[in-house]
Amino acid sequence: MVTALFTGCGSASTSASSGGKKKIVLGFAQVGAESGWRTAETNSVKDIPKNNSDIQLRFSDGQQKQENQIKAIRSFIAQKVDVIALDPVVETGWDTVLKEAQDAKIPVIIVDRSVNASKSLYTAFLGSDMEEEGKKAAKIVIDHFGKDKPCNIAELQGTVGSSAMVGRQKGFNETIKDYTNIKIIKSESGDFTRAKGKEVMEAFLKSDGNKINCLWSHNDDMGVGAIQAIEEYGKKPGKDIFIVSVDGIKDMFQMMKDGKTNGIVECNPLLGPQLAETAKAIVNGKHVEKFVKSKESVYLPDQAAKELPNRKY
Ligand code: GZL
């Protein structure tokens, strides 16, 4: 677990004050650094003190381990921070530590991924509707294959037990259930990383390369890794194998511009500004919505060239 102090004014101060006014001390327990999306989210959060002189950030990288995130939250409680933000690596196992924060009268904001815990244990959730993202991805596949064309899908799942993986898989599977021509024939976790996505896709191709004609990847990083595997296997990604993924990172827009993928469902990582506003509202006793949903789009090949220069991550 790596914890750092970000004040934005370059001074590592323990007493959080500037110009006499007490700063809001925000502790952020991050999942890890597994993907381009995650890096973009981390950068957006670390920019908070630069754009909000009244906030001091304490940031912890959980290295994709729940026990590290729980330790970070307990450390934030011991430091008596004003607000705790958690991006939970998995959905379950948070009740005890969230109760400890509540007993310490420290409000908690859940960011990006969601938790399976009583809603009374956190003040707000800022993030995406992962099921909706899965439905959007399935619609791209259905629009291409219709009700008749055989579609044999290889699915690269995200981190097992994460709300991103659970929600996207649920939304996708519910949407394709009435299409008898559309089947998931291989499904395994690539843990949201490029390297693992490539490795799992290589195994899929080895066993069923002659059958797979569609790849559904729960995030772009695994999809980029899979595209490399498909090319090394001797097939044309985006043509021999129809591809759809979630996030909207720059590298995947480049792939789409090059004709190597067929659909990107955006998942917004730039949550820093919303998190700062929500933390300030809570500390100042203002009402905040329980679920602040991120704004997200879907991109198809004819939009890639125009959208690529706009991508910030
Ligand atoms: C989704 C986020 C996921 C991204 C992945 O909101 O939690 O985790 O889709 C990231 O790229 O690793």
C-alpha cells in the first residue's frame, strides 16, 4: 500500500490549513494502476488540490488488493480526515470498515465501482451504470449480427467480483438472451490488464480460433492486448473478429481509426471535479444526491478519426 500526501501547493503539511482557513482533508483509497482508464482517474483525483486550494488530498494505491484498501481506510480514520473516498476493487467485504468510518463520524463517498453494502454506510456514489454499459456493448453486437448471422463470442471479463465486471456481464447477457444466433463460447478474466488480456485471448484462439468471430472485452486495455494476439494468430481484428469494449482510452480510438475494432462504450474516469464538489458539499452540510451518474457515450468506427484528438486519456 502506497500512501502519499497531495496539498497542491507543494508543501507536505500535516496541519491542513492555508491562509488560516482549515482545509478539507480528503483521503482517497484507489484500486490500483491496472489500466489506462485507472491512470486517468488517478490523475483526475490527484489534480483536485491544484484546482481546489481548500482541499488537501491523501492518496493510497491499493495495488488491486482489498486488504490494502481496508488498511488505507483505517489509516485515514486514525488521521481523522474530513472525508474518505473509496474506489472498491471488489463489491463485497466493506461493511465492517465502512461502519468504523461511520462510528468515527467520517463521511464516505464511493467512487467509480460500487459496493454491496448498506446504503446507510456511505453518503454518495459517483460513477457509471455498469449494467447500462454492458447493454450498450451488446446492442453494438446485435446491430452487426442481427437475428440470423452466427456470432460466437469470446468474452474477456474484468476483475472477478468487481462491480464493473459483474454489471457489464449482467447487462450484456440480458440483452443478447433472446438471440439464439449470438452465443458466448469462451469466457475468462483478464483482470482488466493488457498483458492478461493478450494471454487469455491467445488461449481462446488456440482452442477455438476457427469458431470465434466476436470479442467482447470488459475494458479497452484487455481489448488492446487481445488485438495483438489476434494479429499474431494471423486473423484481422475488426474484420475476421468483430470487437467491442468499454472505457474509451486513446489507444482504442487509434485501433478503431485503423479499422481494428468496431465499437467503444465510454466509461468516464475524469471523476476528480465531481468528487471535489461532492466532498465540499458534504463537509459544508449541503444535500448531495445518493447516486451521481457519469455522463457517457458510445463510439462507432465512423466517429473515430474525429473523436481521437479529443480524447484526454
Ligand atoms: C470502470 C473501472 C474499470 C475500467 C477498467 O469504472 O472501474 O476498472 O473499465 C479499470 O479499465 O481497470
